[in-house]
Amino acid sequence: MKRTFDYISILKIATVQVVIFFLVMIFFNIESVWTLIIALALVVALVVLSKAYGKQSASIIEFFTANKPTVLTVLIVLLFLYPLISPLMIRQNTYWLLVLIQTGIYMILALGLNIQLGSTGVLNLAVAAFYGIGGYTAGLLSLRLGVPTIITLPLGGIVAALFGMLLYVPLYKTKGHYMALVTLAFGIMIVLALDNTEFTGGPQGLMAIPELKFFGYSFLSKPGGLHFYTNYYYFVLVLVLLSVLVSYWFYNSWVGLTLSSIRDDEIAAKCFGVNANIWKGIAFITGNVMIGIAGAVYAHMIGFISPPNFSLAESLLIVAMVILGGLDNILGIIIGTIILSILPEKMRVITEYRVFLYGILLIVIPMFRPGGLLPFKPRKYHASVAEG
Amino acid sequence: MQDTNRRIFYSENLEMNFGGLYALAGINFEIFENEAVGLIGPNGSGKTTFFNVITGVYKATGGSFHFMNESLLGKEPYEIAKKGISRTYQSSRLCLKLTLLDNILIGMYNNQTAGYFSSIFNRKKLIAEVKNFKKRAVELLDVFNPELIPKLFNPVGELPQIDRRRVEICRAMAGEPRIILLDEPSAGMTPDETTELMDDIKKVRSTMKNVSIMIVEHDMSVISSVSERVIAINFGKEIAKGTYEEVSNHPEVREAYLGKEV
Amino acid sequence: MGTEAVIIQIILNGLMLGIQYALIAVGFTLFFGVLDIINFSHGDVFMLGAFIGLILINIFSKFEMMTGGASYILVLFLIFFLCMLITGSIGIFFERITVKRVAAGPPLMALLATLGLAIAIREAVRLFYPLGSESKRFPELLDPMFANTKEAFEISGVIIRYDNLLIFGIGVAVIIVVSLYINKTKMGLGIRAVAQDSEAAMMMGVNRDMVVDITFLIGSALAGLTGILNGLFYNSIIFDMGAMGAVIGFSAAVIGGLGNIYGAIIGGFVFSMTQALSAAFIPKGSEYMDVVAFGVLIIFLVFKPSGILGEKMHERV
């Protein structure tokens, strides 16, 4: 069937998204505290209004959902154009570029954790420790052995997955509280071990880790005169898109269904043929590969890593991103990550209170919105499945 | 009937000892092809424990049980499920947050061929299989309650009890098992719903050739309308077997339920 | 040091740390018993106890009540008592506003909420106590009591301070009082009943809400006291001392058997002795002692989750 292009709709959607795009850049530029507060108040007001005018906002949302391909295409185009436009519009462009890259890395981490926590119900409180293992693997290999980065990245993921398998027996033998405590203790052990081992640089960690380099192109070079962060921006953007795609595909497949059945009722799943132990292992490995690769990218980009980067607090932050977004809700997790990663950067003024507010957030979400930001989405597998 | 049909399941002296308490104290039990057997007994007599043991959720501490002459002793639940035994649960173990469709598809786990890597690299095969399985789910729902079909993508937790039970039964049937174990399906139902349930169970047998049903129940009207033969147990041991009339009139059975005459 | 001295030193370290871990673990195990929740904020209640103790000491000093003499013991007792009372009340406050509520839901959410509460308490102290991020000197309260006698004695070359013995003694005394309370009083019976089966207990007329309140009062008061004892032991307190305290506290409770008070006590000493032995006998032990101790915890969680004294539970199918 030939698809006809509804040019009017495309134009409407594109215009809205471009406007938001520029608003976001203006948001990055805001320096005065009062303007910031007003901006945020406006956003809150918008949310409240949309609830008050329920019907109109519902039809707007439906319009966007019905034209998903357009929305996604425009979004991706804008994301690719960003580093080309931002130097012209944003004062502290380099800083915000770094923030966006870091946010992208958190998205990969959160999506990796989601496969373990959101899909399968395995509470992995050692997620930052595995992030660290990925980083240290890449760092040690490239620093001490000169291994090219095209190998250190996947190896970061593989080694993180192997370390994850140390938890295989505890994974299937423990449930609920106890599983959380096992991963908690394990994470602390890893960080303590990293802190006390000379081989990994002890408390100072690793320094001067080489940058990413593929086929002779060094990520420290300045493409077209732009800052070298631009290289990392595009690379991480591609990785994020891949992570979203892979997560989406796994969710809308037998894999996603099996993992959900283990999460929601393990005994019933087992009685229908699911070898829950193996599947938990598979989920853990899959998640850890993503988490480890994210760690490797981080190590190469920042150039130095140390044990405090991968503490329990960091694990809790990533867990919060998944919970805030909603278990197994990919869009929700993306939004949750943005809120917990970009917003605090902007709220420099409340930097002192950041951790405190974050603690309050961790109290409030489970109490009032344990389901996450966005409402539950049924699994459709594919558009063609829902029809007929 | 019983004599000409093959015996597909039997247990010998099956025991389940919980730290000194014998929930099952030597059960000898048979299930034949194409029959419906009822299992009754007062609370705590071991009925659900029996189900749990033969599905591998608890590991028997003594005796043995076989399916098609293959011993299932010590096997894990997922291994036993693959052989063709499925069940429903007293407390309805559905994934309430998942859709109707998802819940029924869980029952077809053993039929899946599109695995981990197909989810990424061969989605065409996966989606074709999903559509296929969905067809079967719709066919099953059609038998029990066609009104559920438009709700295929609603969370199953939104449904009333009787419909949830139906989804559970569909899930148990979806994988085309040889034996379906129904654990107190009428629990929590109104009398009207129970009548519908009895029809549902009859539909199970008419829809699937070659399936045997074993049903644990407290509601005797369900047992008498559905089962061809009945077994009564108490304190983990068989106390009577035969037709419903024979068993319900058996003195030991009456004593177990009603107490001794003073 | 000779082997005898090494052994004595290990035992000393194990005992001094163990009693503190035990006191915190008892709180954890009580909370798990009545609410089925791992309450991470308990560690930071311990920290609050230390700071509240410090504030009380400063207040009393201002009123010049901290001079020696017979009344000194009374003043000390008053400080301990007030601290326990205040911390206990704070514990009830936290329980009412969040812990009890999240305990009713999925364990994942409850865990996160108590972690969030822990973080919030810790940061609140760091932000709102003057110069909160720096460590504070904790005065040697017990020394005036030994002003006229020696401060310490010696066995095989190992110095044992009297004030440490007193710390240990206070801890032991308090634990004994709490065990007696739980085992011999009516309210204690109520606590044990709710811990076993809260619905059955309620049907027997036990006021569950009051039981939960009292449990949090006791558990938090114990943590508060431990805060002061910890301050006396190290002569220094800092806003994040509760983080490790929480993790070690519940580790001890799990090792001993969640829900069992004697288990919590045993678990506390098992954990501290593991640390002490690792520090003494493993090369670079003092750095790795926490790693070893957590390794022990994981082994328990995986192979004997019911702990040393706990009971096995079957999941209902």
C-alpha cells in the first residue's frame, strides 16, 4: 500500500518540535535564578492546564502518537543538528554539550538496568559498580596495554557481564529484600576492592586514559572547528538510539514477555515451562553488557575514573531514573533520566540542596507514584498485531 | 471408558513431609486419557499440596509419580510443564498488570521458536509467530466469552473474577497440554458465576480432544456435574474413590466433612 | 606483640564494635519483625543520636552542670535518657509519615523510600548543622568518673581503658533491659505477636499501630544511645557515620536471623569478630576487612537467608 504523505500534519508536528528545540536551548542559556524559576513555573502551569483541559490535551497527544514516524524523524534530525546550531545560540556550549553526553550515558545505563529491574524485577543495586567495571576494564586495557578502543568498548561490556555472573547463584536463590541486599553488598565490595588495590590505581583511580579512536580518527580532533566533545556527542547519540531500539525490540518480543512473567509471578511462569534461573541470568548479562559499554565510553571520554564515581549513591541515582520513569516504560525512563540528569545541572543555584532534594524524591515517588511518570502501556509487539 | 483408555499419569505412595507433618502420606493415584477426575477433601487434607508436588513446585519426600511412564520425581516445574501438564491456581496467579493477550501467550511458552536473537535480527519471524499465537488465543477466548476479545490489550487486573478465571483456563489450555489441573476454580465466585464455570469446564473438554482434567473443588455441585469419577482424601491419604454418589455417601468422607455423629 | 596480646586485642576490638553493631541490629530486626521492612534510615537515626547527644552536652555545659561530683552521674544519665527519648520520638515520627506506609507496598518501593529517607536525614544534618560537613569532636564524658583512679589497666601488654569497659557495660545493660521487656511484659508479648502474624494478633485484640509505634520508639532509642556510645568511643562524629552503620547493622541482623533479637546480638558480634580477625590475619587486612565481612553477609543471604537463629519460611502457593 502506497503511503501518502500528509504534508500539513508533518509541517504542524515539525513546527512544534522546532519551537520546543529552540526553547530548550534558551532554557540552557538562562542564568538568572528568577528567570529560571519563572520558566519552571510556566512548565508546571502547562502541565496543570493540560490536566484541566483534559479533552483537548488528549486529542493533541493522540495526534502526535498517531504520527509517530514523523515525530521520531523530526526529533532525530533535530538531535543531529544540535551541535551545529548550539555554538551559535548557547553561551556555555561546551559545558552543555558535556551535560548532554553525560545524560546520554545515563540513558544507556538506565536502559541496561531496566532490562534487569524493570523487565525482570531483579533489583540490581550494584549497577554503578558494573558501570565502574566497564570503565576500569577499558581504562586499564588502553592505558597499560594500548588496546585499541574499538576493542575496549565491547570488552568493557563483556567483563561487566562476566562479573555479573559472580552473582548468578545469589540471583536465583534470593528474592525481594534479600536479592537487593546481596547486590548492595556486592556493589560495596567491588568499590572497596577497587579502592584498595594498587593495580587499579587505588583511591586515585586511573588517569590519562586515552580518548576514543576509530580507524585513525581521534575523538580529540575538532570536526569543522567545533569542540572535540562533538565527536562524543554523536557517538553517544547513536549508542542511545541503538539502546532504545534494542530495548524496544526486546520488550515487544517473547523475551520481554518471558521476563515480565518472571517479574510478576515467577512460580506461575515456571509452571508454564520458563526456566526462570536461566532467564534471570540472560537478563542480567544483557543489561550488564549495556552498562559496561557505557562505563567504557565514559572512561575514554573523561580520561580519569576513580572509585567514588561508582558508589552506592550513583547506583541509587540510576535506579531512581528507572523507577521515576516507570518499570519497563522506555519513554518514561528517557524522560526520568532527563529530569534527574539535566535539571540538577540547571539548578546550580540549589546545588547545595541537590542531594537532599534527591533523597526527598526517593521518598516521595514510592509513596505517591510507584508506577512511574507515564501511564502503563500495553505490550503490542507490532502495529500489525493489534489490528485484525 | 476407564479400562479402554490409556493410563497417562500415576503416582505411587507419594509422600510430602514438611518437617514432621505429612501433608501427603502415601497417595496412589491414576489419571487416564480423556477423563475428568475430581479430588475432594476437607481443608488441609492435602489437595493443593498434591498439585504442587506433581507440578514440581514442592519436591516429593517419598514415593514416585510418572507421566506416560516417565518418572517426574525431582524434576523442576519447567521440565514438568514441557511434558504437558498445566494448571490453574486457587489464588489465580495471573500477571494482573499484563494484558489479557500476554497472559494467555505465557501459556504457549513451550511452543515459541523465535528466541533471543530473533527478537533483534529476525523480527519478521517473531511477529508472524505472535500473530499466529494470537489467533489461537482469540479462538480460545471465543469459546468462553467472545466479549473478552476486544479487551485483548487491556490489563487483566481490570476484569471481574469469572473472566479472570476464564483467562486462566485459556492460559492453561493454550499450550495444548495432556493434563489440566484446576485448583478450586470456583473460589470467590457467586452462584451464577459458578454455573457459568461448570459450562466452561465442559467446553474445555469439547474444545480439546485428548485432554484429561483433574479438578479440586469444595463446591460439590461443580464436582458432581463435571467429574466422571471422584477421589476423596484426608490427612494426605485416600479415603474413598468411585462415582460422585458413591464417594459422597461414604461414611468416612461424611465424617471428614461433617464430623462424627455424637 | 605476643600472640596472647594479639588475641586479646582482637577480642577487645570485636567486643567494642560488636556491642554497637548489636544495638543497631536489634532495631533493624525489630522493624523487620513488625513491619516486614528493611529500614535503611535506621543508620542515620544512629547518627542523629550522636548529634543530639552532642547538642545536649553543649546545653548542659552552658548551664555548668557538667562539673564533677556526685551529681555528675545523674547528669550523664539524664543526657542519655533525653537523647534516647528524643531519638525514639523522631523514630516514631519517621515511621508515621513514611515508613509504615511504604512497608505495606512492594518491597522495592519500601527499600527505596527508606534509602531516600536516610539520604535526606544525612543531608539535612550536613546542611543545617553549623559546619555540618566537618567532623565534630565528641567530649570524653566518662573520664571525670575515673578522675581519682587509674584510667586503664593492662593485660599482657594490651591496654584496656575503663571508659571503654563502661561503654561496653552500658550497651550490655541496655540490651538486657530490652530483652527482658520484650520477653516479660505485656507490650513485649504484643510485639512478638505482631512479629509472628500481625493479622492474628489484631484479632486477638492487640493494637497493631501502638505496637509498631513502641517498636520504633525502642529501636530508635537504642540507635540514639549507640550514637552517643560511638561518639564516646571514637571521640569524633560526622554526618555520614550512619551510612556504614546502616549497612553493617542490617548485615548483622540478617546473619543472626531477621526478626530474632538474640540473633541480632549474635550477628553483631559475628560481624565484628570477622572484621577483627580479617584485620589481624589477612595481609592488608585492615583495608579489606569490610570486603571480607560483606562476603560473609552474601554467603548467608544466599545459603542461609534465615540466618543463624531464624526460621525457614515456605512461600505459599
